[in-house]
Amino acid sequence: MGILFCFMIPLNVNAQFIGADFHYALDKTIPNDTLSEAILEPGFGLSANDPNVPVKYKVYLRLYFSCFHEDFHQQQPISVHEHMANIQAATLNLNLDSISIVSDYLTVACASTNEQCLKIGYYSGTVELKNMAGGYDITWGTCCWDYSVTNIDNLQMQGLAMVLHVPTSMSQQFNSSPVFTSLPQVLTCPDKIMNINTSALDKDGDMLVYHLIHPYTFEQEDNKGAVDHSDLFPAQNTYKPLIVGRPPFKKLAYAAGYNANGPLGNSDFSVNRETGSLDVQAVESGRYLVGVGVSEYRNDVLLSETQRIFLMEVLADPIINAYKD
């Protein structure tokens, strides 16, 4: 485990598990024109274009919690699946590298606070993938969203599943996915117009397009190869790592009046497709699940999508509440 950075910061967030984002980076590979002479010797069995020459990727998971969260799991299980064949290629654990506590000022101060505090767990692991038509899907998931989340159907058993696609066809195998460069803003307040940075960086220089996404829960759409989750129940207030299997997953069920493009209901909520900037003007206090995705394109070909799923809390205005009392 890395160093724990601690600051004396007031706690503003009620829920413990706030959200996650998930990405990968090309770690080490053997380019076709630099294969060792030993590999290319006659009779060795491999050639410069042989699909058995593996490509190494580093997989990263960032988990966001409120600052009073203490119970960090030392490992997070992920699974790797062949995209076209729907075959599970491997399961492995991402290890907890470090924990940090970060105080971040809000873009617009609310009456009750002007900053948020997040505790972040950083996980990583390495996977080697052979060239495979259609590439691979890497999945991670957790349980569960509790009754305090305003915009989801808490009568259903729902958690979170996230998917990374790794394109490893011969023409596109060298790729790193986009990485969100700022923390999620998890606090806001009613009636204030806020501009929130959710931009990402792509080390390959691929074209990035931002959009709101419909998060997945951990149940598989076809229930094939499903892991037994009989110990889970609706609105279980438990943060628990899960092996979620392979996609496709069921989409999260929103409560009436909410959807992926309107996660805050009647509030103004939109994302700039080119910059990733979120424009938010919340109407009512509550806690809302939000999904932001950034897709990367190379030569007009979609390579992958990086997702950030997080809870945004709209703080109650103490002045308005005083009049209500």
C-alpha cells in the first residue's frame, strides 16, 4: 500500500461509496520491427505478425468514498473476456496501491459549504493479452446502492458494473484508454448554475467525444455465467467487490421521472461533447447517480469508452428549509 495523505478537513458527504472510474494503459509491448532475433529464428514457432506475441496492459481503478470511509479492500477482482467469442480469458485481482484524501473547492460555493472531501483508493494490475479479433472486455463491479439515492429504483437489487474494451486487432492493438484528469464534483446546491470539469486526457492523441451514459448494474442481461449473488438484496447498504462476469449487463433502473440524460430529473443537466464540461442547475436537493462517458476514435473507428459513475448530492438550502419549518 502506498502512503496515506491525511488532512484536517470537514466532512460534507453522507454516503460512503461515491463512485468509480476505470481505465487501462499500454504498459509494455514488443513492436513487430523490434522482435528479438531469438523469437524470429527459424523453427522457433513465432513470427513478427504472430498473434501469440502478447501485449501488456496496466489496468487502473479509482474508487471514490466520503472522507470517513475506513474499510478499503486490499484487492478488487476483475475478469477478462474475449469480446466476440464471449469466453472468459482470465480473472485477476487489482491491488490497492495507495489511498489519498483530497479537499476540492466547488466551482460555485453553496450556502452550507464551499468544498468537498473525497477519500480515493487507487488500484492497479497488469494483464497480458494476445492479439484477438474483436479484442477483449474487462469488467469490474460492486454492490450496492442504498435507499438514500433519489433517482434509482431502490426496490430492485442494483449495484454497479463497469466495462473496458481493449481493441487488439492487428491494425489497432496499441492503445491506451482516456483518463479523467479531475476529481468528480459530488456536491452542488439548488438554483446555482455550475460548470463542472469532467475532461479526460488520451495519451495516443485520439479524438474524444463526451456524453452522458446509462450505468449498468451487476446483473447480466442473459444470466449466462452469472455469479451467485443470493446474499445480496435491494438497497443493501454494503460496499462489496463482485466478480460480475461478462457483458452485456442490465441497465440500471431509474426511478420515475429520471433517466440517463436527465439524472437530476427536471434540473438542467448537460455535457459538452467536445470539452466534457458539465453544465448543472439543480432544482431539488437529493442524491443522484450520474454517468459520464468519454469515447475515443481513431480514423473514425471507435476504440473504447471510459466511464465515470458517481453520486452527486444536491445540498439542501438552509435558508429555504428555515422558512419551511
